Amino acid sequence: MDVTSSLRSLLPYGRRSIGINQLIDKLETYLPHEDVERVQAAYDFAYQAHEGQRRRSGEPYITHPVAVADLLADLRLDAQTLIAAILHDVMEDTPTLKEEITTRFGTEVAELVDGVSKLDQIQFKSRREAQAESFRKMLLAMVRDIRVIMVKLADRTHNMRTLGSMPPAKRRTIARETLDIYAPIANRLGMHAIKVELEDLGFRSLYPRRYKVIETAVRKAKGNQKQFVGRIKVALEAALTRAQIPARVEGREKDVYSIYQKMRRKKVSLAEIVDVYGFRIIVDRADTCYRTLGIVHGVYKPMPGRFKDYIAIPRANGYQSLHTTLFGPNSLPIEVQIRTVEMHHVAESGIAAHWQYKEGDSSGRTYSDRAREWLQQLVEIQQGGNSEEFLESVKVDLFPDKVYVFTPKGDIRRLPRGSTCVDFAYDVHTDVGNRCVAAKVDRRLVPLRTPLRNGQTVEIITAKGATPNPSWVNFVVTAKARAAIRQYLKNLKRSEAVDLGKRLLNQALEEFSLSLRKLPDETVDTVVRDLGLKTRDELFEKIGLGERVAPFVARRMLPADADAAVEGAAGPLAIAGTEGLVVTYARCCFPIPNDPILANLSTGRGVVIHREACGNLASFRKQPEKWIPVTWQTSGDRVFHVEIKIEVTNRMGVLARVASAIAGTQTNIDRVSVVERDSDSSTLIFELLVSDRRHLARVIRAVRGMGEVLKVTRTLA
């Protein structure tokens, strides 16, 4: 204790600095004495580790971890979390090792500190990659122990409070990261107070002028509204007293960033947002909330369609409350929230509220489980893709706009707004998503890409052996669905690339009257090793993706006298149109079966098919080694995209008649656009799905026979 006291005396207590004395006083109100002693010991250790280090503001560095711990003490978190908060920078900014923390403070604390620490020891290609990998590590550490993110959020909050000492460019970067990542995480975990402060500080640093304008307007409106606020509060309290309902009525402060977001989202003026009165009514039990709602609606008339019941159907972050909007005095809008004391704790503290309840309290456990359910999904998302993909995917799930739908058994599923039937299928289970073939919404069959609405019942129909459709990735919304589809496509693309690469290498070897089967295994394996690869499949994959040129690889496999064996050029590569992801068709010229074609090897994309007459081929002529002779192979049922331009006279209904003529040839129209040339004529551009040139010729003949049609041409770059 003497050492601690002497160390305390060394700390400068500026206006923003939190001292160890204040922290200890706060901890003694709810922690056992032995836990307080452990926190003091952690402070002693951290003080010595950070000795001589100063923050950019000039304060001793130790003031920062103590302030972080103080923020967590306000949430009444446990001793392990507070110790981790005080030590959270010692591994990153001092020579202290994880093993030393484990020895002194236990494995639990060491894991918490490690989860919060950044990855400075690893060399990354870019700052964005470093940020993404650090974020990925932190989120995965959250899965093991959710207190990691609580420490990180408190750390970020104090850093934002002291951001003024940073250079302007650094301030803006940190502020953007806070608004994009940390504030949404705080919201997702229901930690409202921290979320609001992070948004306020981030917005102030990123857009100082906008912040000042809105803040001034809010302050002015608050002064003007004092009289009305008092009248409304008295009227509500009087009505509740008459009904013998014990309740606390309080005005609800508007935060600047939420006003800004609402202005952007609803496209309304600042005055329209500011002139809304906000109140919160806190009662004892959930059933009292509904009684209170009736009383409130008896005092002021409710606005139609502005009632939301988040008690029966909580938000994804566990938030519960009744929301209603009323016509107040002079028809001014009044927003009222009604909740219990417990709901209020959860609304303010979120997941941290779990530590404030006793172990026997089922509500705390339920809420904690809900948060962990979301975190567990992160494990599945991160299994495929790199850190940057993971960061982008998770961002999708961090924003609060949700839609609530039901399973056939009546279970509620919470999804981001705009989610489709496929998103729902993956939310139920990854296997359900991978095998889904159809969906029913409210017992009616609908397309899988159908966006879902609140209150709908969704049933997914699966089939054994079904696989994800690559086009799903273009319309799914949830991170879980996108990650699962991408993982499947990566595996699929790899197998297709291996197959194509083998075919391309065999084609190149045919020029020398050879094939992979005729070559000794040792020869092939030697070339694989010489190219720095591990397996034959890896070599084939790189050839198929255009990262290695097949003729060059083939020449390395030849015996010394192979040139004499040349009998002629190899035959062209046969294209069936069913090769999948590693054979693509150029959208500059839209090749279709029976067109004369050439293929270009594109790095990462594989083989790209062009028409021989395509104007873009000229730019590739300087790389003859990447050109592959190709021909069409008779194939089955595949359809191909093709674009035609139709010049027509400007007459009423001409677009409909042309579309009808195309449909009459049993042809699907994928896309249509209109370009007006002058007052007399227009150009209609149709993207069609055809099987081959004969099919396209039927379409063109049908259209050319129309009186309004002046000219029909096929798109060619």
C-alpha cells in the first residue's frame, strides 16, 4: 500500500486525467477488498513498465490505462477486466512478455491483454491490411472472451477524448475508423452510452463545421423548448399518478450524430429534426409498460404508424423498449420510450449489463448468449478469405437496420434490412444455405433473391446434392451468406482452374507431339520444384488462372532434342461454354457459339474469350504468348449473353412492340436501355440470352421485319 501511495503522488491530475485514487474509491463500492488489492498491484506493475513514457499530450502514459479502467469501473466490470485494462498496452509498448503477465496475474488476464494488443510485430503490405488483421484478431478474441471488446471500446473512447493532440490527418483517420467500426460494434453489443460518446467525438473530429452547426441548433432549441418540456412532463406525470403507476419521466437528450444521420437518411432539414421532443418513461415491470402506453395515448393522440414494440421483438443487440410518437401541444411531435429499469440498464450498458446481474438472473444470461451467438458467426465468416474481406463482411452486420422474420416453427430470425431468402437460409444454417433450391414466403413460392419484410414467415426448400449458385453473391446482404458462397466459389474455381490448366498444358505439349502422360513423372516434378511450387495441381491452377503461360512451362518439360520432334501446331482448345468460373466471355464483343473466336490468358481471371473482329484485341497483340487458339465444341443447353442495337422511329409503344417480337422467338431479355438520338429516332439496346448465332439470326430477322425498325446491329467494340 505504501508503494502504491507513493506512486499515486507522482501522477499529475489534470482536468481530463483520471487518477488511481479516484479509481480505487470507485472500485471499493462494489469489489471485494482482495480484488481491489489485485487492481492496485496491476497499477504498480504498469506504472513501472511505462515509466518515462509520455502521451502526445504531454501526460505520463500511465494516465491512459488508468482512465480506461475508470470507464470500465463505471460499468461495474470484474477485477480481471479492470486489471487487463490497466495492462492493455504493456505488451505492445514495453518489453513485457505475455508469459510474465500470465505468471503475475493469471492466464485469464494475459489472454485479455493479448486479445486487445495490436499486431505491430508483423510486417503488412499496407496500413489497411494491418488495420484489418488487427481488427480480425480482436473480433476472434471476442469469441473466446467478450470482455476483450469492452476493454478495446473503453481504450478507443479515452483515445477519442484526447484526440486533440494528434495531427489533423491522423485525427481524421482515427475518427473515420471510430465511426465505421467501433461505434457500430458498441451499438451491436447494446453499449449505448459508449456508442453515443464515440459517435459524438468521431463526428466532431471528422466534420467539425457540421458538428458546430448542429450543436448550436440543438442548444438553441433546448432553450426555446424549456417551457413546453416542463408542461409535457407535468401532464405525463399527473396521468401516471392518477393511474397509480410508479414511474420516472425524464427528458431525452438528442445526440448530434444521430440528428445528422437522421437528416441524411430522411432527407429533412435540421429544423424538422430539432423540433421533436423526446421523453423516456421508466417503470417497474414489462406489463406495466403496456399499461403506461395506454395512459400516454390518452394524454396525447398517437401518430398513426409510428408505434414500435421492441419488448415483444427485441432488437438484435438486445435492446427492449416501447416507442411511440404523439401529437403534443400545438401539434408538435413527441417521441416517447417506455421501458423497465432492467431494460434501461441493458439499453445503456448492453452486454456489460450481464456483469451487473446476479448469476441466477436469466435475463442477463439470455442477453449474453445473444451477443455470443453473433460473435460465434464471426468464426464461420473468417474461415474463408483474407483479413480485408473479413473486415468488409463484418461491417455489413454492424449496422442496426434489421428485418424480423419467422421460421415455420415460429422462431424469430433477425436479419439486416434488404436480406433475401438466401440470407435467411444461411442464417438458419450454412448447410441449409448451400443446399437451398427454392423458398416460400407466407406459403407462396418466391424467387430466392426476394427481399424479406417484417413479419413474414419463410420456409426454405432444400435438395440433396444442390450447390450454391455463383450469382447469389451479387444479391445476398449478410456477411455469413457472402462468406459461405465465396468459400464455395473459391474451392470450385480452384478445381476448374486445375482442370483447365491441365488441358492448356497438354495443348502446348501437343506442338511437340507430347502429353503429360508421355512425360516421365520425374520431369514434371522437377519443373514444379524449379518454379517454386509444391504440387502438380498448384502448377495446373496457376496455368488455368493465367499466372503461368502454358507454352513456356511446356518448353521447360522438353528433353534436349525435342525441337526436332515438332510435327505441326497444336489443335485449338475446345470451348463448350460450360467451363464455369475460369472461362469468361468478354462483354466488349459478346461472343456466342459459331462466332470466330480467340482467347486471351488474363492473370487471375483465367481464359477470356473474344470475337476475332473485336476492336479490343489490338491492345493485347503485344503479348502473343498469352493468346490461345480456341474453337467451339458442340454443347448442350448453355445460353450466352449478346447485345444488339436497334434503331427505331419514335412512335408510341415501339419499345413494347420490339420486346414482344423478341419474346416471340423464345428469347429472354436480360436488360434493355434507350438512347435518344434525335426527335425522330431512338436506339434501343437489348442484352439477350441466346444459344448460338442461328438463334440470334432468328431474333434479328423477326425485328428487321417491323415497320418501325430502321437498322439492327450487333455490339462490337
